[in-house]
Amino acid sequence: MDLFTDIKELAEAWGPSGCEGPAGDLAMFMLESYCSEVHASGNNVIGRFGTHQKGKPHLVLDAHIDQIGMIVTGISDDGFVKVDSLGGIDRRLLPTQQVLIYGERQIPGVFSTLPPHLAQGGNKVMTFAEAAIDTGLPKEELEELVSPGDCVKFDVKLKRLLGERVTCGALDDRCGVACILYALELLKGCELRYNVTVIFSCQEEVGERGAKIGAFELSPDIAIAVDVSFAMNTGEDPKKCGELGKGPMIGISPSLSRRVSDKLIACAKAAQIPFQYEVMNGTTGTNADRYSVERGGAETGTVSIPLRNMHTPAEVIDIEDVRLSARLLAEFIKEEQK
Amino acid sequence: MTELLKRLCLINGVSGDEDRVREAVIGRIRDHCDELSTDPLGSLIAFKSGRSAGKKLMVCAHMDEVGFIITHINSDGTLSFDEVGGIDPSVVIGRQVKVGKAGLEGVVGSPAVHNLSKEEREAPPKFSGMTIDIGASSKEEAEKYVSPGDCAYFSSEFLEMGSRIKSKAIDDRAGCAMMIRLMQEDLPYDTWFVFNVQEEIGLRGSAASAFTVAPDFALVLEATTAADIDGVSGQKKVCSLGGGPVVGFMDRRTIYDRDLYRLAFDTAKEMGIPCQTKTAVAGGNDAGAIHISGRGVRTLAVSVPCRYLHSPACVIDREDLENTYALVRELAGRIPGL
């Protein structure tokens, strides 16, 4: 597989929370190359890797398939599309941001704003009540094409930066999806310590809802959430961030299994995979939080890909980090060489 | 004219950096004028003879667009920058940009919304502290590609949205496009055409070129501030898309020639095309430098109404552009005969 192409296709696919269809279909198609049995459960995409054998613990690899976005609430009298947020949107960057509305067809638009010539001491960030999308279409035509409940996403194409760094929206968490797929690629033909199931779960950005029902359905012994975490960048706190290009961030937290964290660290060290510590003091804000306490509980871990500008259309990752994270997952899952 | 506008808008040319725009203009007007020269600042001055001499009319537009200039390369490989021209920082964060003549891909990042305090989330962003990320992992790597003084540009596709057009740099490539088209026509009167530099940093190019040409009349072709957006009513709209060419009586820099102002509305009425004024005294354009050049120049500005000026997503109406052109063409045939 070509990791760059997979990440590009996944990151540009449609899938705001609750509207994951196209991204889910693409991920399912990609997953079918590795799993004999793949199915959709609601908007969750689930695949069984290899043949599950009696007696082995059940390991679930989770990455969320949804992305932050917006949802149409109505059309204003002046023919602008009104929306509210799906997930944590930074409203400071909305003015003139280019979007796509998933109506009867895909309709491009931009968020309205006043030009600096007319803005009067604008000391306020626009609220969603004020925000409005300009589609260039007359109201009557718009009403034929767009309805309340339609999804909206930032319209951005993946671009290559220097080295192996890339920028796009929705890298949170499509790079996690690509990472799991690459881990399966590495595991082809290997003896496994676990019965492995993959889930690309929906609605993480609105409160890990897809993982809640996914955890119930799959009932894992161990679950690893493969998500993104903060990479150091201008304006960020180095104590709270990993760094781009320095490898996977392994989570350590009271809510995670210390045994899983230690094992991940041991695997990274043994295979000489560079890694970073991500120490948290409570829950993790990832799907791991759901797996820990669903049914009778499960051991959980997090492997996070460092990412800059989270939840913006200008997210940045280093593809080497995705590769290293996939290697770490593969090392964790592979039967140890005798 | 849409195709011509597209070609011009997609060229990158911030104030002081108009070379590529000028080359493109020269290629299109070389065979349609009698004299052509570039002045010491970089403005392009062309003379085209008409069927008769008349009084001396100068038609002009500016080639530069708002953008950015790299001021410093930081130790982490990010680029510090200043804005060139008046730009609202909220149309810059979380955006893709192009850097330098080679058009290197970059993004303007932002600390993740998760890591901002409640106050920070509600405070409009500022340029101080923003950086451009080209994917470099060190100062040394960035220095191979970028030098302080290089310009950076909005990265935005040219998009037709219904009857509307969305692009960067419509201010003032729309004016340039109308001039190029006018120069391809058979003109009733001798006319001077000036493509100015450095409008966006304070009407610099036009100050020099107006002196050089020393016209009796000036017709400034522009794109101006339409605020006909959701939640704005009445006079605060300033001008509206679909309302035809905008002819103002006054802005922050100029009180326009009263006779020319009336002539414009009378002419539009005769032609049966809509024409509107600006219902606010706001903004300014090259007329500000031109009308007080030498012993004074009788000046009028005719503009295409444009939403979201000075952003990556300026929006105009195609019909407004055609109607503005039709009015300009007619005025150029009448003013020298006054």
C-alpha cells in the first residue's frame, strides 16, 4: 500500500460526525484487502483480521472515521445557509473559510464576513448564530438543494509540505485509520498474540458515541485507540505536546491500563522505534475512554500520532510518524519470536 | 471575461512583487497599444490611439493584491511574517498559503482550540504570534527554500458558484481584466492605460504614474466593499451584488468629481443597466492619489461590487462584472469629449 495516497484519499473523503458514509465506505473498501470478514454496524466499520483462534485475548484497534464539521440548521431570508457545529470548531477561523455542503449535490460556499474596510473595532469572534454561508445561489434554488440536517465540511485538499509532512483537514483521525491499515499490512502472514478486530468508529468528535456501541458489540479484552494528539507548534505549551517526526505518542494515564502502556513502551524499545510519552492525569479524550468501561471493562491503551493545528483545515502531520506508529502496533500484536 | 479574470487572479503578486502580473498583462496588451513602458516603481503605462484625440483620459487599475512578507525564519523552521495591506487575521489562521516565487505549500497554524482558554477562544486572532509552517523541521531546512523578504500568498482556487465567482485577488485583477478587454477594442479617443503597483500599501504606484501621465481625467477601475450579507440591512450593506457597477460620491480618500458622478448614472440609465452608489463613506483607492496629482485631476472610480474583499475568498457576480465593463467602455467613449 502507498501510505501517502491512502492518507490523501481518506483525508479528502466526506465524513463529519453522523454523516460518515463516504469516508466509511472508502475505509471499508481499504479494509477488505486485509480482513476476510468486514461489515458496517450503523456507521461503524468493523473488520476481523485473520482467523480468530480460541483462547487468545481479543484485541480491538480503533480509529475514528468521523471528522469535525457543521450541520445545516436552516436557510436565512437573505439566502444564506445557517449552521451549527459538529464537534469542537475554532470559530475564530471561520470568516471566508471555504466549505462544502452535502445537499442534493455538493455545494461550495464560503463563510460570510465584513471586509476590514467596514469592520468596526471587531472585538468579537462570530458565534454560530451569526455565522452564515454564502453559496452564490439564489434562495429558491438553495431551498431545492439544501435541507436542515445536511452536513458541511471545510473544503480543503491535501498538500505536501517539505519532507514527509502533509497538510489537510480531517487528518484527525484519518491518519489513524491509515495507520491501522498499514499495521495490518505489516502483520500479513505473521503469528499473532491476539484475535484482532479493527473498528473505524463514527461520532467520536461529538462524544465518542460510535465507540460506545462498538465496544458493546465487540467486547474486547484489550482496546487501543489510534488517534492524534497535540504536536508542538507556535503558541502551544511544550509540556502538553509531542513533536512532529519523533514517533508515536504512547499514552500513560490513570484511565489506561498500565500493563498495556508498559508493553507498548517495551515493544518500541525492543524494536528501536522512536516514541514519545503522553502523560495524562485522567481520562484521555479518546475512544479508549469508552472501551475501558463498556460491559465489564477492558484494558486500554492509546497510540497517538502527533498533529499540529488540530480541528482546523490546516492540520499537519509527518507521515513518518504514521509509519512508526503502525510499526509499534505491529510489534505489539506479533507473537514474540522464540 | 471570466477566463481572463481567472488567469489574472491565480497569479501571485503582492504589493512590491507585481512582476508576474505585469508580465502577464504585457503579453495580453502588447499588440493592442501604440506605446508601452514600465515606470521606475514597476507600474505599466500604455498609450492607445483612438479615432480622435479629445482630452487626456487615463484609465487605471492596480496589479497588486494583499498578502504577506516573510520577516524571519525561526529556530523550529516556521516562518514569521507581516501582512502586506489591510487583512483581518481571522481570514488567515487555519489556511493554506503559498510561499515565495516557487509557490511552496504552507499553512498558517493555530494552537488547537482544545488548548485555548475560554477568553482566548472568544478573542479575535492577531498576526503577532502567527507563523507559516512549510513542513521544515529546522531553521537550516527552511533556509534552503525561503529567505526573509520573500512574499507569501493566499492559496485559493478560482471557483464559479452559480452566477457568482469566488477567488483571491479579485481586488483588483477585475480592474486589470476590464482594462485588457477595453484595450482590445477600437476606441473613439486616445486613451492612456495604467496598471499600477503598490495600491494596497497606500496608493504608492498611482502617485508616481499619475504625475507621469498628467491626465485631464482619470477613471479608476476597482472592486469595492459589498456588505450585503446575512444580518446586515439597509444602508449598512454599502453596496450589493447584482446591483450593477458601483459609483461612489466619496470615500476615505476622495470626493469624486460631481459631473463625472452624474455622467456615470445618466449613462447607465441610458444604457439600461443597473448602477449603484456606496451608502457609506468607507475605504479608498488609487483615486485618492490621482485626483490630487499635479494641479489636480478630475477623477471617477467605477467598481465591481465584491464581498469579502482582502480575503482568500472574494465573491463577485458575473453580470456585475459585465455591466461594469459596459459602463466603463461607454464612459471612456464620452469623457474625453467633455
